Amino acid sequence: MYDHGWPHGRILTCRRDTVVRMERAGRIGGKGLGARMRAARIERGVGLRQLAGQVGMSPSSLSEFENGKSLPGTERLQALATVLGVPLDLRPPDPARFDDWRDFERQELSPVFRTALDVFVEVGYHAATVRMIADRCGMSMAGVYYHVESKDALLTELLRSGMAELISRCQAADAEADSPEERLANLVECIILFHTYRQASAVLTSTELRSLSEPGRMRHLQARRQVRTIVQAAVEACRDAGQVGAVPASSTATAIVTMCVAVADWYNPGGSSSPHAIAREYTDLALAMVSAGSPDPSGSRS
């Protein structure tokens, strides 16, 4: 049922709906490229039709781009950047880029990937279609295929980027600690915050692994194991520092990761417990698990 701490069970449809509503509520931070282009156009007093004619686009296509519903080709983007004097970076946003591993307020996803994440969580990968994704984000199917070659590629990239972010944040949390206990506490806090603030990504990771094709599936399993290995190293450091535990470090790490990732299945963003409050509770649980003593002959635990 579990692979290194990740549950494979499906969550209830009502939970899927809650996750999608939460993720649509505005957790995508910063202005997108289209919005920056629009601001530059208005600042220069250039009309929509005038600019569209200058760069060889239709006014409707330019409007869609400015509102984050589509992305022009590279030549059109470069033309817009030249006319408006807007710096252009054609590289995809790095999901692992952050200033503070505790800060989850921003998640940069293009409209296609944002919509695909919503649809996959809402109806499931196999029930979702590229047409559903295109209709939901106000694009043509050709527009979707401009961004990605297939539905499978959408899923693969969403899971890859989600795990890349989690691993990078775990590494930052681990490196920040000054003691073995703080290492473990930081890692538990980091995993809990990811599985609450990035609940849709976490749910997709738990429910759609079976839908991944190779070699994406193998790489995803390797990423999961990497998270568990980071946690296990912290557990072993606690043991080396004098914490006595009856359960092997590998089993303890698996149990800790399992209980942390399962939070995404039941967490309610409108509930009474905040992500940080849950993180504090689970940190206490993890530290208690590491220091649990060996059973004595009578069967009670020391």
C-alpha cells in the first residue's frame, strides 16, 4: 500500500473539490509575462490593436496573452519584448526557486499547467482530456499542444516539478539546522507545509503515480526515495547524538514520511488547524518516535 511513505489510495471527490477550490484561490504569486507586457504597453500609451499590428498578431490573441490565457511563439514574444522594452526570459519558471523554505505563498505555473493540475485533481488523470484542459483555460487544443506534446507529458512535468520543489526545500531546511534534533524538526515542518500549502500537487503525487509512464515513473520513485533518505539521515544523526530508539532508523524514517504526506488527504484549508500548527504537532510526534526507548521484559516501554 505504501512506497517509502507515500500512500497510493484515492481521496474522496469532495476532498478533490476542496483542494481545487483552495488552489484556485490565488496561491500563484507575482505578475506573469503577459501582465508585464500589458503594463508596459499601457505605460507607453500604445493601443492593443496598434501593438498587435506591429508584431503580427491578432488583437484577440494579444489580449489572451496579456490575460494569461495563451502564450505566443518565440518570435512573437521576442518582437513584443523589443517593441515594449521588456526583458524576456524564455526559460520555464524554476519550481525549486525560493527565498525561504517556509514561504509557500507563491507557485508559478503557466495557465496550461495550472489548469491541468486542477483538472487532474478534480476528475482524475484518466478521465481528464486535453480538450477539457483547453476549454477550462480558454485556449484551443492547438494552443495546449504548443506548450506540451501530450497529456502524459503534462502529468510527468507536474509530478517532476512538485517533487523537485519538495526536495530542494527539504535540502534547505536540513542545511539550516544546527543540531540533529533541529534537522529532523525542520524536515518534518517542511514536508507538512508542502503537503498543506501545495495540497493539489501533493494529492496528485499520491493518487496518480500509477498513471505515469516510464521513464517518468522510475524517476518519480527515485525522487520519493531521496526525500526518505534525507529524513533517514536526520534520524540516524539523532541516534548518533545519543537518542535511544528500538525501531531501526530506516523504519522510523518511513513512518515519519508516511504520516507527514498523509496530511494532504485530510487537511482542510478552512478548518481550525493551520499548516504551521499541524507542523508543530507532527514535529513533536516525530521527535518522540526517534527517542522512544526499547521495550523491557514486562512489555512496557521505557
